Amino acid sequence: MMRKILAPLLACALSLVTMPAFAGGSDEYYMKDGRICRSDTGKEVPKHAVHTARTKHGTFVWIAVVPEMFDEMQGTERGIYIFQKESEELVDVLPLRDGAPSQVAFSVSGKKLFTVCDTDEGRELSYYEFDKTGLSRKLTFQTQGHAVWIDWHRFAFTRNDMTNGPRSETDKRSGWLSAVMYDSADEFIVPLKEATEKEDFLFDSYDQKKFTLRILQRSVQDKSDWGKNGEVKETMLSEPVPAAG
């Protein structure tokens, strides 16, 4: 199987007692007694804006600060605030340029996570690992749709390759779409189904019981047919998850 080797990632081995407190310069929100509040007014963030992620490394609580969406957040800077529930310490604040994140997903271990956010340039998937100062962004991919953790180290997603430009004039943000999996332990991308001039492959979902991946194949008879109504054929495929390593 072809592997695309990426830049080495910093290995991390953390425990609950060594989880770093936030070392950044923004602390506009804090967590106390299970509530997340603004530091200047003490006003509580709406409960429906608070998300919880349980991992082997403890439970994380996060909010996406999007001032235009919540009155309680107006006047504060955008970002994804992540707290550790057990200690109520601020773990880190991740950048948020535009809109709101569609995903903030921790690995089972709790030592890694990815975010999926919409920007003016398109949808981005950013991968992070914990280091001594908090969360460090390691890689960013252009993507479409969503991503899913497969196991402790691997996640599947759709890679949006704009090297050859957009597929059609009607959708300037979609390039060649390939279903891929990133292995953060061995630091490479595993191509599951790679795009061609006449085919796109979009990651759809993961069947944990069958250990298979559902991938949507989109194809045309001629490359000039991309973007034309009725000319794109769709077929759902089922592929086994590749062995790790």
C-alpha cells in the first residue's frame, strides 16, 4: 500500500497529573463548579454551547467562542476553549478564524484531537497533539464533510486536493476528493480511494461492528461533465479498514 510520509510529529506521554495548564495569553473564560463563565462579567455560557468529551485521559469540556452567535460571548475573541473537567483548568485556546467548528473530536486516549472548521478558503481539518505547554497543531488538511477517529491513532476523512484547480466552475472550493486515513502514530497518510480525472471518493461513515468504511464514489463519463446536473453518478462503497502499521 502506498504511503505518503509526512513530517515527524512530537510524541507525547501524558498523565492526568501532568496535563499542562494553559500557557497562552487569553483567559477570557474560566471554569468553576462545573460552569464556564466570562472572566470580566462572570456571566455563564449557555449550557447548549458547552460540549463534553470523555477519554482515557479524563474528561474534556469545550466551547466555541463565536461572539455573533451568543449574546453572552459578545466582545470576546473567537476561539475554541478547552478545559479539563476534573481540575477545571483551562487546557488551551485554539484559533478560530471564521464561522463555528463543525467538529472538535478527541482521540480515545485524550492525547490527540482534530477540529473541522469552515473558513473563507474552504473547510479545514487541523490535527493537534498535547505537549508540555498545551496543544500543538501538527498538520492542516483541506477537506470536505466530516472526519471520524477509527482507533487511538487513526482518523478517516476526505482530502480536498486543489492542485489541479476546482472540479467545476460552479463549485470553486471542490478539487479532487479522495477518501484517506491519517495514521498519527506512524506519521503517514493511507489512501483509501484516490481521486482521478473522472472519479471522486468522499468518506461517509465508519461501521465499528463490521470494521468497514463507507465511501461515496462520484463519477462522470467525461471530465467536462463535473458540475452538470444529472451527469454525476453516485455509488456507495464499503471498504475494510486497513491494518495498522
